[in-house]
Amino acid sequence: MKKWNNAPTMLLALLLLLAGLPGRAQTPVWQDEFNTATINPDNWTYDFGDGCERNLCGWGNNELQYYTSRPENARIVNGNLVIEARRETFLTRSFTSARLKTEGRVHMKYGTLEARIKMPDLANGLWPALWMLGTSGVWPANGEIDIAELGIAAAVANGTVNRSVGAAVHWSYNGSQADYGLSYLSSMNLSADYHLYKMTWDPNFIRIYIDNVEYFAFDISNIAANSLEEMHIPHFLILNLAVGGSYTGILNAAGITAPMPAQMLVDYVRLYQSSPGSQLYLGKNFAKVGTYGIFTETAAVNDRLVYGTDANMFLWNNLTAIAGATAYEGSQVWALRANAGAWFGMGVAHDYKNLSAFAANGYLRFHMKTSSAHPFRIGISTGHGDSWVTLAPGGNQYGLIRDGAWHEVSIPFSAFLNLDLYSVKQAFMLVADAPAAAVDIYIDNIRYTGGGAANVAPAVSITAPANGASFTAPATFNITATATDTDGTISKVDFYNGSTLLGSDATSPYSFSWANVPAGNYTVSAVATDNGGLTTTSAARSVSVATSAPNLALNRPVTVSSSESAALGGSLAVDGNATTRWASAFADPQWIYVDLGANYNINRVKLSWEAAYGRDYLVQVSATGAANSWTTIKTITGNTSLVNDHTGLTGTGRYVRIYGTARGTVYGYSLYELEVYGTAATVTSGPCSGTVANGDYRYQVSTSGSTVNWTFIPQAPIAGSTLCIIYIKTGTGVYAGYTMTASGSSFVYAQAQPTGTVISFYFTYRVGNTMTERSSVATPHSYTSGATCAAARTVAVAQPVNIITTNFDVFPNPVDKTINLYGNGLEGGTLTLQNMYGAVVLQQPYAKQLDAAALSPGLYHLVYTKGTIRHIKRLMIKH
């Protein structure tokens, strides 16, 4: 929840605001009706404190409250979530309130989110909000969507504070903060009753409504041009009631005149989604149990982090590898040296892990050896922030003996403060102040133990129809699935078309018969529910239903054994005209074959004969049309009918031949029409590969079935790249952009394309872990789906550990009057200080100190640049 202002004119020129478009039917996928006795921990957790423990006093906005999870500040009453702000002295603040969030529990990408809320009397100084933050990156590079904010200073000043509501978005525009916001003035007092606050979010637009009246629209379709990647990642939801702060313009307790206690009442929160592109993460479905491996090779674990796939180890400062070290177990070990005179630290970062099963009786266990007496701290980072346990001589060592031999360290999770094991983001961290002498540490066999046995989500997969299956309208086909549950039973399997429920089956084998399906393209999936209420969604399968199956032979080239005359040529048998015909010489054998232009799986051949018909003949296919290449897929003898419709055929080829061995009359073979039906044959090709001219990346592209697969492989100049977007154009169309999925150190993307489609593509990508972006738009690559390359290149293998070193920092933080900078090799760079609205307030050559005495209190970003090097540090000025 950040204060917003209208974006600069140049930035606004990049944003296209359009009128509302018709909505797509959506179905409910998650909701909280607040009908339980207590707040559901599977849906909500809390932020605590005044922000200072995160170096963000006042939560970055000069807010006056202390957030708690006490029932005095957050509870359920009469089917409402009650968030209550109170005027009371609590630790460092004169007010208390609550901030609830779904971090680690419910993450969403795209859909319709709505909440029915009764706001408190805001006059003056209260700031209630319904908003979202992205699940990856550091603000503003994780993105923020403010669905409803009330209490803005301008409305306080003009007396409309209880009738004004605002919406905004915040993101990183090419490395700088960008903001866009609008407000709505209602004719009603919004604190007098409940109102519906709603957001619709799809790949093109974010739209925001109050009582179904749209007042905010933000175009997010041009991702690369507007640096809008943050608006296309999953977000989590936040509900809070702040007191005072920059948004309200009231920065001291004496200025708060709103009646207290004040209550924000939330009747419900509901999420609806539809494909394509929608994502929903429910943390309760991904609980880890038993023993969880953080860095171990031989220990018996139920699950583990996979480095280079869903985890990376980072060295933050003053740590280098010690060569030739012997592991405690297996062959890998973290052997690290910190030199004297500088702080050191490292951490294991990964996507969200639900390790809540370890909270009651769990331990963090690892083996370590060192002979140094230097104190250090072991930490875990979760949605509640960072929590640390100190290991220092004279204190609790939790099993560590500093004698240079291996010893097991066992720290109960109860020793850490404010852990939210439901939302673990860094499972292991180590930091220490600057040592007087070099410190060598060896760490191995890290795991979480004592996870008990929680309900394990079921497994489900679709067995039919096949991915890419094609039917003719009106179609009827069965969707079948297998479902298992390792620790219970399957209650039911629901079958979906996109987000629309088709039907359910509670008995194995699980199936649903979908009847009278009209022409169109469909995405079917199955959702299994176990006896504990956990659900798992299968991989989706694409199905197409054609208006009518195309005649593959229509107007295609033909070859015949003979023609009775020039006026009765072979092309007349494939012209779609039932009154024209091909007629052969009066002899046996005779034949006609048609070139379909590509390989097809032939399932039907229809022949419409003139009175001179074929009695005995063969239906044959060939991939090449060569004399000895024909395969017979049907043999016909004793035919007397003038219409032969052969269905249920099985054969693959580019050429289809009717080979007559016995005529039904004394005349030749005479066909009005030869019709052929089937589906494109599965093609597996590639990979084709190439390297961009500047050496930034390699790419690979291949075809599997009807799907084209791309891999973007960063090379040394952009090693550690954190984002890649592929832009694809087919034929003479326009380029469309798609965010590629990280896969180890590479990125992947797949898209269905018919065989033979000419594709042009280029990439926009980040340089390393900076915000600098490059693009190959000037030299796009080309590929034809189904093409095979003679010399495919080997895919680069991701290293098990990714090490990134940062040597630029500031202190103290928050800042009073002087900003001190430290780091190595920074001379010759440039410093740029930007306020929270993105405006540059200072720019100068690098110096070790900056005078901040004249700057206003608030949140700032300090940007250091030198050549291609770029560092960004967020800091708070507090005087």
C-alpha cells in the first residue's frame, strides 16, 4: 500500500486506457465467506509491528499504528472479518490495528477478485485498503495493485474523505519506480453501508470497479515496451486498516480525529478465474512433511530443494569457496572462507514452500565444522520477515563444537521468533559481523526434521482424449482420468472445460461423457479431491472440434495410370463437382492417387463412382509416392455400390491411391469424386539451434506433435538473467509477447502450431540479475514448425549452485542526516537518488558520503551505475 501520484506525461503516453470489453464467463475457484469461528490460517497470516524490524519504519509510509494478530485487532464476528484500529499505547506506537495477507497461502494470476466491505468513518486519518503484491522481486519490481484505498489527503482537505476511493498500480519501469492511480467520488457515504470492490485482471487489462461501476483501467498488454512484467506474475492479497501516514497527510497522533475504535468489516472475498493464463496456488495443497532436504545427498528425505530448478544458493558478501574440501556426506559441501575486516553472509533462496507441518515439533538440523570462535547467526526468511538464532561462544551452540571436526547442529523452530513456516522463502541463511581474522566454515547435510505426517494431496491425470485430439461437430467423446491418494481415498473427480465444470464422478474409473460439443477449441482438465479435502488439478489437454472434417484431397494434385480422353482427366475427381469425372482406359489394373501435401493419419476415404465402378480395388497410402512404397489399408472385393464410404481406416501418408484390380463393367474406372479425411500426423523434429550475434544467448527450437518448444539459454554476457520474454509472429501476422518460464538457468516456452507454419521470433531479456534489458528485435530468428535440423547443439547444463556476489551497500538504514556508502571498486560510478514517486532528487559522481539533511523524510531508491553494472538499494530517511 504505497502513496501514488499521476504518472509523468511521457509515461502516460505509453498507457492505453480503453472502454470496458465484454467479460468472459468465469467460475469460482477460491473464497472466504468468514463463516468460521476464527480466521482460517489456510487463507490468512499477519504482518506484525511498526515496520522498523524490516528497516521500514512506519511501513514506508509514515504510518502511526502497530500491527498485531490479537483478537482485539482481527477477529470474525457474525460472518464478517473485523479489522479494528484502536487508540492505545502499544510498544512503540499510539495506535494498534491489523494487516492480513494470503502470502504463502493463496497466490493468484488473472481473474476477477471481489470483496464486499463496510468501511469505517474515515474522518480523519484512517486508511483502509484492499490490495495485492507480487510474489517475486523487491518492491516495486514485484508489482503492486491497489484495488481500493480510502482516506487520501486531498479528500481529507476538501471534506469528501468518506465518499472517495482510489485505485493504483506501482511497478518498476526500466529500473525506476512507476505509478499510476485514479480516484472515484461517490454520491454516497461509503462508511454507511457495505459496497462491492472488484478487480478484473487478464493478460491485457487491469480494471477496477465499485458497485460494478468501472472507474480505473490500465493496459498491461505491451509488456516489454512498458516494462510491465510485474503485472503478469502471481500476487497475494492484503487487507489492512492503517492509521495516519503519507497517504492521509496526517503524520502525528494528535491529528487523528476519526472515531475509535474503528472497524473495517469484510463480508466476503471471492476469486473467479478462466483460462488461458490463469494461475492459482493454494499453499494447503503443497504441505511438506516428514524430513525435508535443504542441502543433503544421502539423508532419507520425503522431498527436497532442487538447486538450479527451484532453489539457488547466494553468497551476499565476503565469502569465497575453499577448494578441495571433503563433504560430511555425499560429494558436495559448502566450504566457505570469510576474510578479516568485512561482514559475510549467504542464503538459500527458493519459491514459496509450505513447511507448516514442522512448526510444532520441527528442527533445523545441519552438520558444520569450524575452528573459529567468531559469532554468527542462522536465519530463516518467511512471509513474516527474517528470523535469526545466534551461535556465539558462551551462548547456546545447539550442538556445535568449534574444534575443526564435524558436529551436528540442531535448532528447534521454537527458538526462532515470528516464523511463518507456511511461507518459507529462504530456508537457510548465515550472517556474521566482520571478523578480526579469516573464518573457515564447512556446512553439509541441511534438512528440516519432525514434520510429522500431514495429508498428502492426491494425484490425477487425464488418460483420454489424447492431447490435440480432433473431432467433428456435433461431437460426443469421453473424458477419462486416473486418480490416486497415497494416504487416503478419492472423494470425487471433477471434469472441466477451462474453468467451466462439466460434471463429476465419484467412482473409479473416473469419466465423463461430453455430448453435443459444438465446433471450437477446448481445454479439458480433471480435479481430484481426497477425503481430507485437498485437491490436485491434472495437466490440461487441448481438444478441437471442427465444423466439418475437411476433404484433404480437394483440388490437390493427382496422378493417374491413364485417362479415357483429355476431357476426363484425373483432376476432375478432386474438384468438388459431383458432375465431372475421371475415367480410365478400358483395362485392368488402373489407379489414381492424390498428393495431400503433408503426412496425415487417414481415417476415411469416400468414393463416388459413375456407372463404370470398381468391383475389386485397394485403398493404399504412401509417404513418398514411389512405386514400391504403397501400404494397403483396405481391400475391397465384390463391390456393386456406386458410393463407397470407408471409415475407421488406419494409415499414415502423404499420398492416397485407389488401385483397381477388377472393373465392375466393360468400361474403365470412372470416379466423380475421391474424398480423403484425416488428421495431421504427429511430427517430432529438431532441435534447431543458434547463437545471437552479440553472444548474449543461445536458443533451441523443436517440434513435438503439434507443439513448438523454445529454450532460451543465457551465455556469459548475461549470466544469471532473471527474465525472458519471447515475441512470436506466424506468417504475415503481428508479434505477440509471452513470458518464458525459468528452467534452471534457462527459460522455456511452448505453443501449439500446425506443421509447416512459418514462425518468426525474437527475445527481450534482462542482463544478469540487473534491471537492464536487451532485445534481438532487430534481428529476429525464423523456424518452420516440423522442420528438422541436421546439427542440433547440446543444451547447457545448469550448475547445481548459482553464486552471485554484491559489494554495494548503505548504512545506517533508516538514514538520519548522512548516507554512508561502502563497497569495493565503486570509484568512477554515478549515484542517482530517487524519491518514492520516481523523481530524481540528487545525481552526482560516486562518493562515500551523501548529505541527506535537506531531503524530506520518506522512502528512496539509491541507484549506482558504472558501465553495465547497476545496483539499487532501498533506504528510508527518517529525520
